[in-house]
Amino acid sequence: MTTLEAPTLTIVSAIDMPARRATSPAGIAMRQFLKSPSGVVGLCLLALIIVGTLVGPHLYRVDPLDLVGAPFMPPDSDAWLGTDYLGRDVLAGLIYGGRATLAVGAVAALITIAIGLLIGSLSGFFGGVVDVVLVKITEFFQILPPLLFAMVLVTLFGSKLSTITVAIGAVSWTSAARLTRAEFMRLRDLDFVKASRAAGASDRHLMLRVLLPNALPAVIVSATLAIGVAILFEGGLSFLGLGDPNVMSWGLMLGQNRNYILDAWWAVIFPGMAIFLAVLAISLVGDGLNDAINPRLRRRS
Amino acid sequence: MALAIHLTRQIANAAALLLAVLVLNFCLIHLAPGDPVQVIAGEMGGASADVIAALRTKYGLDHSLMEQLAIYLRNVVTGDFGYSYYFNEPVLGLVLQRLPATLYLTSCALVSALVVGTFLGVVSARRPNGLFSHTVTVFSLAGYAAPIFWTGLMLLLLFGSVWPILPVVGMSDVVHRKQGLNYVLDVAQHLLLPSLTLALVFIAQYSRLARVNMIDALSADYVRTARAKGLPEWVVIGKHALRNTLIPTVTVAGHQFGNLFAGAVLVETVFSWPGMGRLVFDSILRRDYPTLMAVLFFSALMVMAANFLTDIVYRLIDPRIRMGQR
């Protein structure tokens, strides 16, 4: 038997699979992702932005909170992108501010997804009373407009960067929870899960090792998009004067300079452009990922 | 009968959710750093010692938490949402006074977003790989990613300074007061930029949604049947396919009312539109907590009303779903 099977396998791999081609789900998804032009463009743009905020401070050595010149200096050779209403360098603000903005986006998205996964998986896995209670809680959070709720939280608890991050993370988890719940409910009754259960797997094992890995692809896309939403929220909060005044961020630049837009458009347009490009890059990556790992939806895009 | 049961259940559910919002408000007041009385009075409200003492008695702040909650709920039920010491007015009146302006703005933005978004999506679905379709796709990505307050500021810069043809501040001309029809036209003119700004984000989303659903609908059997019957193309698309394209858009639009409202807060701040959003901005600035809490409550109420309306519209568009037999 074994001698018969071995050559067949060699022939198949020789014809269909050129040497060392990834066949793991992640590898397949990666190849699919690289085939989508928008995903690749988004990834390059995002990489450029991240590298810029990481390497930038070493190349452009200006403190973003220092007053480097007169207020409202237009872009020229002294300050490449001009100065803001206090005389702070706009380019330095963009470089350093990007760090805070992207960090808030990433951490808030992590919080969002963590809460969403927890609530959604418990709800979808156990069903019954647990599900009813958790769905009610989700429903409750859905009727509060997320950005408005975040505004109330930050106003009450103070505009520190950490508070802002937690507030953003805590208000926008409902869609992630619903998505996870639906995935868990769909997977729960599939044969391989029944088989694991019949083999004596504990609830914990089933949830973490069997269901979670299979639910993740759907969640990863929503996590990517959550970063973009969180960045927009940070911008919105700062715009309303709820940004952390001690940490430079793109939203803070916009919020502080918006009243002087007629005197210095550059201090408003450039940070807004930065937010726009970052969110655009993230949603392009999200689209690419969606096409790559949710093949059921691929034909629709 | 089924309808009555359905409605009763909906109303009971809504009441429970609103009660939960009030309990949340109460918890937030007590969890916030500092003395609750400071929160109720508003940090910068300039409440005097007498007022503080009066508030302490009124809200029973020396009683147990449960009793305080009962007092708070009783006040709200009688229409007492607290007093804004910054605006020097009861909060309820303040909110109700600003509500119409926000409703004009949001409904105008919503309707234009639905119409334009669906139109763009439907036209681009006719040739999914054509130039127009790609343009719509790029536009919808850009519209999603552009921060709404930034788009607003760009339009403000463009129409306020570079090419000043439209009013960019407020809701009507306060210098030259107008009457009758001229007043309506004046408000409509002031409404143009704020509602355009707010609508752009949603046009982006709805055009994308309509495009995908229209592409699906056009390849469905019933469309092929309709074409085979020899119906003119505009009937096939406008009547048969459009109905199925509209269902998901209406659902999404209705359930996004919260986002629409939050967007309005930012847009109203940019264009000094005198609605609830502007009120939110002012109360954040002055740490006027009672007003902020009341706006949170009323926004939840509006979200629920929007969900309820969506439910009805949804049933009207989709004859497969009838009350009580889902």
C-alpha cells in the first residue's frame, strides 16, 4: 500500500505545486492578499506612514511642542510645512503626532476586539440564558451613539491619552461581538466541532482551540477596520477639545488649529490629510484581507 | 393580534432600554472623579454654596445609592433632567429647543445620501468594470476615510474664503432677517454645506452597498425572467432589482442613526449649526454634565425611534416579512 501511494503523491506535487509553495491557510491567504492591488497599495502606504513616524524623529530633529518661530509661518525652507497658531513646527507635529494617533488606534482596536470576542464567543457558544443576557447588553450598547458615548466618558473621566484609548475601545465593540457570536453559532454545529466534543474536549478547549481559530478570519478583517474607526474617533474627540493637550497627535493638531484655518490652512489641512491617508490605507488593507480570507465574499467585491 | 403583541413587546423592550440608559447615566455621575454634586451642578457652572446645598437635598445625596437612583428616575419621569447652570435654563427645554435644527440637518443628509448613494451604486452596477464604476469605488473609499470634520473644514475654507458663494456659519442670516418664503430659502442655503458634509460619508457607504447588491440582483433569476418577458430595462432595474437593492441599504441606514447623530455633532461644530451637536460641544467645553447626560439619553431615544421606523419601512419594502411571522 505504502509503495503505491508514495509515487502518486510525488507526481501530484510535481505537476500542481511548484517547489515550496505555502499551503497553510495563512500562506494561501497571504498569496491571495498579494494578488489584490488595493490591498498591496494600502499595505505599502501604511508601511510608509509607520516607518515615517518611527524613523522621522531621527531625521527631522525638531520637538513638536517647541515654539520654533513666529505663529502662522507659511510652509518654506525654515519650517517645511509651516508653523501653527503657537509657532510650533507642523511637520514635527505630523511625525510625532502619528505615533500617538496610530498607537491610540491600534490599542483601542485591540480593546474593541477583545471585548467583542469575549462577549460574542460566550454568547454564541453557550446560547440559552447566557446568550439572551449578553445579546441584551449588546443591544443596550448599540443604542448609544459610540462617538457621543466616548465624548461623555472622556468629558467625565478626563482627557488623558489612556482614558481616551479605553473610552474609544469600550464604546465600539458591538459589531465585533455580533460578528463573533454569529461565527460561533455557525461553527458550533459543524461536524468537526461535534467530533471534538464527542472526543471529550472541554468547553474551554472547544472555545479556544477549536472554534476561535476558525472564527478568527472574519474577526481579523473587522479588527483592521476597527483601527481606522478608532483613529477617526481620536480625531473627532480631539477636534471637540477632548484631546490630551500634553501629547501631540494628529487630532490634537486639527482641534487646536481649526479656529485659525483662515490664517494658516496648512496647520489644519496637513494633519487632516495624514488621518485621511492612514484610514484610507487601513481600509484598503482591510478590503484586501477580506478578499483573501473570506472567499465566500470574494466574488462580490 | 400578532401586530398588537409585536408592538407591545417592542414598546416594553424600548422602555427597558431607556431605563438602562438612565441607570447608566446615574452610574457615570457617581463613578466620575469628584463629588457627584459637582457633576450635577456642572464643574464650571458657577453654582453657589446655596445651590449646592439645595442640590444635595433635591437629589438626596445623603441617602443610600438606591434611594438616590429612585429620586433620579422620579425626576426624569416628571420631565426634570436637571438644570444647566451654564445656560441658566432647565436641560429639557434646552435640548428640545435644539432638536429641530438637528433633525433638519440629519434628515436632509440622510435622504440625500440614500438617493445619491443608491443612484451611484445602481448606475455603477450596470458596468461593474467600467470607468464610472471604478470612480465610484474610489470615491466611496475616500469618503469613508476622510474625517468628517476635516471635510467640513475644507468646504468651509473653499466656500468661506476661496470662493465665497455660500453661507458657512449658522442657520439663517442674522443681519438681514428674512420673512416667509425668503426665510425658508435662506435656511435651505445655510443647510447646504453642513448637510453635504454629513451626507458625503454616507453616500460613500450606500453607493458601495447599493453597487454590490445591485450586481447580485442583476444576476438573479427573477431579473432574467423579467427581461425574458420583454419588460423595458428601466422597469427591470427601477422596479424589480431596485427593491431588493434597497432592503439592505435601508436596514444599514436605519441602524446607523447613532453614527449619523455623532457625525452631526462634528458638522454642527464646524458650521456653528445651532442644533444638539453644537449643544454637546458647548457642554463639553463648559463641563456642563447635566446637559451632556440628557443629550446622551435623547440620542438613545432617537436611535430607538430610528430602529423602529426602519423596522416598519423594511416590512413595507419587503412583502416577505410581515408582522409577527418572521
